Amino acid sequence: MTEDELIAAFSAVLCGPDSKKVVLGIGDDAAAWRPSRSHLSVISTDALVEGIHFTTQGAAFDQIGYRALAANLSDIAAMGARPVLATIALGVPAGADPLDLVEIYRGVDRLARRAKIAIAGGDIVRSRDLFLSITVVGEVRPGNLKRRSGARVDDVVAVTGELGASRAALEGHDPAHTPVPRIAEGIWLGRSRNVHALMDISDGLSTDLARMAAASHCGAILDEVPVAPSANARARSLGEDPRRYAAAAGEDFELLAAVEPRVFSYLSARFAQRFGWPLLRIGTFRAGKGVALKDTGGEVPLEPSGWDHLAR
């Protein structure tokens, strides 16, 4: 059973919340509830486990903490929300070096300061393997909340940046690369009524676009995949198609958006004025199911090839 199938199974047996304050539950990048008339709160939890998501052999422990928090902040950004605070549950195996654990928290603190959020507490437990489970709470105006299920036929498929650099870094190319959650970009896109859907690219474009299309009851066709230079070099060294290499890459933490086609050029230009680079048009949502990629011989299916927590 895949991760998505298991989530669907859980959703089928759960009755769901009976509180009128809960606006959005299982099935999106974060949950949302209404603490007041003017704002929604959003919450996201993400866990990283040694041996599954990272290795401690020769690891830079501050990067483990940074990436753990980045995954959560990216989910909050995908809702068009501003992160406010976080809590951390840390599983500590026997024999762990306390100095390494402190470095993990230094990495968390580095990104928390950049994102201007508070680390509000958490928990420490003994565990067989080292793990971090981080919960981030954010806030957003009700009209700015974005879901992954809002894409419409003919909407532009857009991303906030080139893809594949994080995968290339993990494979030894440009190891200094550090992904940056697109918090300000998510807030900016959340304010636009012409952005119909939003989610982060944490599991790879091929997987996450398929999820957005399925949630929106449509399909998608990609004209191109914007490939980061390091990913292009890495793919060619492996004899792989750079587009497919980048489309399978996770942890880029760029944002994937469905945008009203009539205003895309204007929105992209405004985005460039604000952030210094344009919003990138990579394809179109269309009627039907599945995701395809334009090739020299026509269209070829782009099957989900990114990260699946239960397929490894």
C-alpha cells in the first residue's frame, strides 16, 4: 500500500471533527481551523527518521535540523499562511552524542530565526533510532487560504523555481546547496484570487503535480521541467533525462501553483518585481486524468516517481 492509499484508508474510517472551527482536515498540506473571525490557524507535522530520511554517517547534524523544520515550513507556505511557532519531538537512541543533538537544534534555530518563528517546546523520548517530529502552527486570513484541490481546466501549471538541486546535493553535486522554504512567496501567492491552488514540491514534481491534479479532478500536461544547473549536470553524468531526474527530485520546497491563464503573464511579472525572478510556466491543467510530458515524439506519461514514505 502506498502512502496516498493509506491516507485515503484512514480518511475513510475517521468520522472527522464535529467542531465548526475546523475548516480543513486530512488530505492537504496542513490542517486549518478558525480561532477567530479574522484568521484561520494552520498546523503541519512532519517526521524525519534516521535510516529513512537521513543518515548520521558523516552527517552535518545542523543540516538534519534545518531540513526537518524546512519541510514543515514549506507545508505552511503552501497554504498561503505565515508560520508562527513550532514544537519538536526528539527521539534519542542509546549512545547518541549530546553535541550532535545540540547541532541539530542549531540547524533548527538558524531557520527559525530566518522565518521569524518561535520554537515553543516539544518532547524528548528514548528511541531505537534518531528521529525528529516537528509541528508548526501558522495563520492566514480565510480568503487567502489555498488548497491543492482548486486547480481548473486550462489553468497554468507554475512553479516558483528550478528543480532538482536538492537531489543533486544529496548525491554529492553542489553539497553546499540548502533549500529555502518559500514562505514569503506562499503568502504573496495566497493573496491572489487568480491563484486557484497551491502546494509545495517536497516529494518531487511528478508525484506532487499528480496529487494536485487528482485532488482537483483533472489532468495536466507539462511543456517543460525547469532543471537546476547542478541537477542537469548530475543527470547527464548518470545518462538520465534531466527533466525526469528533476521531476523525481524531492525536498526542493518550491511551490506548485494553478494560475488563471488570462492573468498569468501579469502575475509572473509582478512576482518577478517582488522576488527578483519570475513565476515559471511549465504546463497546463486539462480535462481527464494523469500527468503527461511533451516530448519530441508527442506526449509521454509522467508517472509519479518522487518520494513515497511507504514505497521504500
